[in-house]
Amino acid sequence: MVQRVATNIITGFLGAGKTTTILHLLKNKPKNENWAVLVNEFGEIGIDGALMVEHGAMIKEIPGGCMCCTAGVPMSVGINALLRTNPDRLLIEPTGLGHPKEVIAKLLSEQFLPYVDLKATVALVDPRHLSIDKYSENKNFNDQLDSAQIIMANKVDQVEEIDLVQLSIWFESFKQKHAAKADQLHLITSIQGELDLSMLDIDRVHSNTDEPSHSHSHHHADFEPQFALKPGEKFIRKENKGQGYYSCGWLFGAEYTFNFDQLFSMLSALTAERVKAVVNTDQGCYAFNVSNGVVSVNQMTLEGYESRVEVIDSQLMPWQQLEDILLSIAKNK
């Protein structure tokens, strides 16, 4: 490698719009540049990589917890593999339940500092969450914001005026909390994850909040999990739990086709905090994203793709009942 790779961490809590933001960046990146993306998801079935695969970026996924655990091996291997492709830029999306301080510390370590030029970290936040104790009192929620130099208030088209007032008040308090770098902090607003590419080149400012404080406990999948279905296996189900959240994911063989209308109705009725899916339906392949009770749908050009569904909630849900419903609206070719 002749130069260090410009690198950005795109962090934020569940449903803030991290994946949508990265998709926007990939769609608008310079055509002559090759970008790489390292994606970490709390769930055991990778969804985000499937959403990004159409945009020509090199993608590596680390499902099942936080990428910095297991002595940093999954993260190190993933970054090494991406750096070997000589990308012009590396984007890292930690899980919405993750702690970016650990990721920052890894990127600034002797192992990666000669190869990675860590730029400003972007933290997405739904302004409505700042007034809800469930979020504002969550350690990871605050760690993500504390680690950032760019605070991106997303989904401002969905909020009330009082939420924007609260955002302004919060940001003034945030700057006081981080007085040493207050002049280098940026607050921007966004709709549907639209982020100006120039923001990615803002230089990172060191802060003592970058120091890692890895003091959590949760389950991890074995390193390099295998999601491919075994011969004769029609689908698999994998669960994860930790930090007060539960996830369950399904991987269905490409021979399954789901009824679009029934699937949309089922996802609309789910009360889970977060649902993502990339599914082969009788109307084509679609990506489904459920956040704050709103279902968004985007058509994809994938063909013969294995369908994936991931559900995350702070309460343990009746996974078997949900699986039975999924199977009831699926047609096995």
C-alpha cells in the first residue's frame, strides 16, 4: 500500500439510519474510486451486506455481536481482508448496540495506524430519541455520540418542532461536555441518510472519550460463522441476546418465494424495535426495513438470492410463532 486509506466510522443506535446513510454514500461516491465497507450486526444473520452488495463496494460482514470482541480477531481479519483490496476509502458500520470506542482504539493501534487514516466519526441520531429515557440513559447510545465529531440528526422530516428545539439544547450541552473539541464538533440534519461526501474528509480530533472501556457481556457466535445452508437444509434460524436485547434471524433457501402482500402485512404488524429483511417475493426481490412502526420497501435486482429476515427487540418474542407465519406465506418451488 502506497498510502493510508481514508477511514470513517458510521455509528448510531438501532434504527438511526446507518445503513441508509452508507447506501447513499455508495451511490454518490466518485465513479473512479473503489470503496470498502465493514459491517457488524447484532443479529446472527447478516442483512446489511445484502443491501449494499448492489453498489459495487467490497463488503465484509461480522454478524453476532460486536466486532471488537474475541480479542479483536474478527475485526482485524475483516479489516485486513478489505485493505488488501486497496480501497480508496473504508467505511465501518458497528452494530447499533455496539461501543465505537473499542473500534476507534483498534484502528489507532500499531497494527493499523500505518495503513488507516482515521477521519471524523459520524454518529447518527433520531432527534426524537433524545427525549426518551430508554435511549438517553443507555450507555451505548451515549458512547456512540461521545465518540463522534459529526452528529447527524437523521429523519428530521419525521419529527416535530419541539424535537428540533430539544436537539439544539442537547447539542449545546454536548459541546460543554466536550469542551476540548467543541470548536471541531459539527451538528448536521438529514433526511433519509443524505450526507455530503465532503464531511467524510474532516480530520479526526483526538479526545479522551476515545479511550476504550470494554465492560459489557453478551453472547458471541463462533468466529467466521457459516451461513450457507447445508445440502438438504431448507432454512436455518439463529438467535442472539445481550445488552438487554434479543435477536432472531432466518435464512431461507433461494427456492422459497414469499407472498409480498402477506409479508408486508406481517412486518407491519410486528411490534419489534428493529426488523430488516431481504426477501424473494412473488413480485421480485425486495429489501424491507421496519423502524418506529414504519415499513419501508425497496426493490432490488438480486436473483436467486437466499432470503434473510432479522428481528431485534428488548423483549423475548415468540420466535417459533413468527417462524410458522413466515413458512405459511412462503412457497417452496
